[in-house]
Amino acid sequence: MPVVDIPGSKSITARALFLAAAADGVTTLRRPLRSDDTEGFAEGLTRLGYRVGRTPDAWQIDGRPDGPAVAEADVYCRDGATTARFLPTLAAAGHGSFRFDASPQMRRRPLLPLTRALRDLGVDLRHEEAEGHHPLRIEAAGVEGGEVELDAGQSSQYLTALLLLGPLTRKGLRVRVTDLVSAPYVEITIAMMREFGVEVRTEGSVYVVPPGGYRATTYGIEPDASTASYFFAAAALTGGEVTVPGLGTGALQGDLGFVDVLRRMGAEVETDARGTRVRGTGQLRGLTVNMRDISDTMPTLAAIAPFASGPVRIEDVGNTRVKECDRLEACAENLRRLGVGVETGPDWIEIRPGVGAGAEAEAGAGARAGAGASGLAGTEIKSYGDHRIVMSFAVAGLRAPGMSFDDPGCVRKTFPGFHEAFEVLRGQLPG
């Protein structure tokens, strides 16, 4: 039975780096993710004057409750959304002149709800080119705090950034949220803040964060649930079995909920305190599913949907259009390149196995997994520079021989060793 060692969570590593930098004392992070995104975050902290000591299995960060150690810095956030949204927020709590820029891909992604909220809190923040996008400059003089309104309907990271900022303000923070997507990620933030000594309260749609700062700690990073979705999906698709240790009943990440989608499609799922096991049963049923709270796993489901016995409709994932690429359209285009019938709307995608693939769609809940698109042939997948598109369609490649990628290396954003690890798994799964 394949046991897959998934790298640490990107989301948890990024939050832990912020919390460690803001805490009073030295924090040790065990098993952090080492990828382009997290290395970029650590590099950004170093540019801001924080000491980050790195060994293969642990990072140590000297916290600075008063903010960056330098009075001026120019920080390049690479492709990392957490880096590009969290580090300016951290710098705003300090004193100095700080400029932030990012890759062309990240420059296209929106920031305005967060930067508008920071301005409402009195932060001197200016977008240097397009309003609501990088690059930006902050003339930091600390943050007083108070109440602010936020629309987090595009990204929960806006709310996370403000919650993380709250204890660093002089009066604390009350964030009134008008809309929220990917709510489980906010629960991750609140749980982690608790481990660093801060208790966030909720009053309806208002999040209340006290002042007083964070305390340093030793914090273990759990495996990345979004990354695990590709390996779980591979088991469900092939009739194989995969166990991921460290992602069990106590896991923080909402994306582990993807296994519940696989269960609805016919897979067997077991989760206990030690980890999660998924076993394919020879069935992949079609379904309609709302993935608003686990939208990072939408491409994983889209990629295995052609092999289901009936249509797969994924709803309430409009926010995936403003990720590293427009993931809804990227999935649709690549599925069409594979010969699969697809329709999309503003916030949904529907995949119809067999339609457009030169074969009749097969019905019946008991159809063999893979029968829905048994005639699929591989093609070159357009990655749009998006790690999740590549990793998702690698799963489809288990049943579509000859698949290739125009930019396979973009997986370094979250899992530099993905292709090697997936190839090992391929050899352990049913052919």
C-alpha cells in the first residue's frame, strides 16, 4: 500500500512565518515547506531585517514585535500570493519606507480589498502603477487599529492578513466582513494565532482581535492537503490505494475535505488521528458539488471528471478565476484539448464524460472508473504557469497516455519534487 510523504502545507508555512516574525522571541518551525513560494516569503523577511535561520528540517526566526529591523527595503514577492499580501501588512505595523513588487503573474492578481482596508486603518499606502495591484509602497508608522470593513469574496487571504495584523495594532482590530470565500483557511489562521498566544473572537460577521502581540513557540507544519489531493485522486481514479500520514482527524486544513468529494464519487475513505487513506473501488460517479470552501482542489476534480460515469458539475468557484491563472478556463481548455465536452459559467464548470471524445457517455453508477473517457489520448497541457493545473492533469495522465506539459517546472512553486514523487506512485498503482 503506497504511503506518500507530502511536503508541508504552503498555507500553514506562510502564516507561521508571519507569526514567528511578529512574535516576541525565537520561534522554531518544524518541517516547513521548502518551495519557491515559501523561500520567497523567507527571503522577503530577510530583506525586511528579520533573521531567518534555515536547516533542512527546521527554520528559526527571531521575532520583532516592533516590526522590520530596517528603515527602508525593496521586497520582491515572486509569484507568492501569501508573500505579496502578508508581508506589506506586516511591514505596515512597523516604521519605515517599504516597497513591494512581484512577478508579472502576481501583478495581475487583485489586492484592492486588502489595501483599501489598510488605508481605512490609516496606513500610508500607494499603488505605483495599476490601482489595486503590485507594485506598491508603504510609509509605515504603526497601525492604531479600530474597526474596518472588508470584502473577502475574492480571497480569504485578505481577511487572514488583517487578522494577523490585529495583535500588532495599538488598539486591536474589529474586522466586519461583508463576503467571504474559502472560509476554512480563516479557521487555519485563527487556530494558529491561538498557538502563538492570541484568541480571536467572532461576533456574527465581525472578527475581534485583541492587541498585545504574539509569543514565540515551536510549531510543527502539517502536510499540505491541497497537494495531497492529487495523490488521493490518483488512487480513486486507478482503483489503487494511497495513505497520507499526518493529515488526519486533527488536521487544520479544509482542503482535506476533498476526500469527501471522492467518497461521494465512490471511493473508500478512512481518516483517523494518524492520517487518511483513500482506496479506489472501480467506480467514479458523476456529481454536482459546491467547492467554494475548497476551491484550490477544483482543478483536481476537473482533471479526473472525464473518467466518471456521468457529468461532473462544480459550482461556486468564481474566485478561481483570479488565482495564478483563470483556473476555470484553463481547466476547460485543457479538457477540450483532450476531447472532453465542457461548459463554463461565471462561477461553475460542467464536464461531460464521453461528449466530444468520439464516444457515447456511459451511464450508471456502477460503471468502471475510467470508462467515461476510455478513449482519451494524451496531449500537451497548457499550464499557464500554474502549478495546480500541471499537478491536476498529471493525475488525468494516468489514464490518458502520452500527456505532456508546456511548463512542467512550474510545480516548484509548492512542490519542487512533484514529478519524481508522482512517478514513484505511478509505479505502485494498478496499470
